[in-house]
Amino acid sequence: MNVLIIGLGSIAKKHIHALKQLDAHVNCYALRSGEHSESVDGVTDIKSVNECKGIDFTIVSNPTAYHFEAIQQAASLKKPIFIEKPPFHSMKNTDACLSMIAENKIMTYTAFNLRFLESLLYLKKNVELKKVQEVNVYCGSYLPEWRSNVDYKKNYSANTEMGGGVHLDLIHELDYVLWIFGQPLEVKKTLRNKSSIDINAIDYANYVLVYDTFVVSIVLNYFRRDAKRTCEIVFDDATWQTNLMTNTIVNMKDGSTLLQSKQTVLDTYSDQMRYFCQAISSNTHPNNSLKESINTLKIALS
């Protein structure tokens, strides 16, 4: 298997790890622009996509603000494209990108690996929408501690011009809500960057998604010291509390455990890559194409 990677950062290394679990002999090529880019073991640096021969697919994992140019380069190979979330940081060029993908008949997939987390898969399979009364989704953690030995203010997450912001970084929450509950009738939002971490990107987001018989509230932030990532679903006869960090679901009415998994979030990267590679080998279009993820992005940006 031969894979081109555009953007060789921390997230790309997770995808490389997942690839090597599927194929120990995978050949990874990284498109590098800098003269002094740091080399990565097992990855061959190239300067142009024209150097790619026999590529099976491309991974786009550079900063979000540069995704459009990366997808253009990848599309020239006319091979499937695996795009790290979020697809873009604005709606500019999205129509042009979708047209380019359609014209070249290119398979696309946007990487929302939490769709492979067993607790969320359980919710997807077992939630009866007619019984849902209320949903509360929360994801908060402390951005300055995300990456050790890195000045967080210089990282893309903290900078609007690079495609950063909690509403984009943590778009997973919005994605899985839409995946499980479908499209809302109405969306209201609040986006702010007034916290003590002092960045120019959005550090707090609050979405209210209105459905026919219930409402979903989503709160995201970069400034919570004690990390929390949960999804609470209030039914007419019980309340399910899902902890995404421990991959567990508890029925709060009687304290019973509905699901307790040893699967980690890192495991979901391998599950996701396996799913994508199987879609390529079977020539079937995977869920969460670029077009689908752009619809999610529309709601995130509203």
C-alpha cells in the first residue's frame, strides 16, 4: 500500500500508526514544503505530487486553513482522499472543491474517528428518538496543556487565520450529534473568545439544536482544567450518561452500566482507517464524504 500524506503533524502520525497496524509494509510519502522539515522514520519526503507513483490514496492532515490547496493537489492524482476534520475553516471555496471532486469522480472521506468509539456506536444503535426528551453534550479541556513543549498560542488551534477555534477543533461533538439524531429544524449558537487563555480564536461555543420533540445543547471550551467529555440523554423513562473519556454508559436512574469498553480513542484511528481501506478495496463510498462533512461545517459556522 502506498499513501501520500500532506501535512506531517501529530494527527498524521496517528494515521501512520493506524496504517502500519493494517499493513506493516505500507509506504508513506510526505509532501514537504520546507527545506529543513523534520524527517519521520518510515516516511519518504517528496517535494511534488508528480513524484508519486502508484499512490493508493492521499491523507490531507495539514492545518485546516490550507486544506483547499491540499485537496487540489491530491485531486490531481485522481485517487481517494482521506481528509482530517474539519474539512475547511470557512465556507469559501467549498462549492468549487465539491465540483472538482465530482468532476474527477474522486472518493472522499472526512475523518471523524469518534464515530468508531464503541459508546457512541451503542447510542447510534440503541437510542429511540421518540423517547428522547433532552440531550446535553459537553466537551471542555485546557488548551495550554494539549501539547507538551509547545507554545499553545503559536499552534493552529489558537489562531483563527490557521483555521483554529474550539468550534472547529471539537467539531466531533456536532458531527456525532447529527450522525445519531439527524438534521435539526433550527440552530442557535454563541461563539466567544473572552477567557483567561487569551487567544484570538474562538475558545467557547454553545449550540442549541432544535428538533421536533426535543432540544440538544452542545457546549465546547478550551479552558476547563479538569477535562470532561460527556453526552447525557434524558429519555421519558431514564437518563443515559455517556463518558467518552472512559468509553462507558451508565443508566442514571438505577446506576446500572449499559456499556463499559476497554477501547481507547487511539484505537478508533485504526478502526477508522480499516473502514476507509475496505471502502476503497470494495469500491463503495464511505459514510461522511466531503459533501456530508461540509453540511456539518455549515452548522458549526452557522
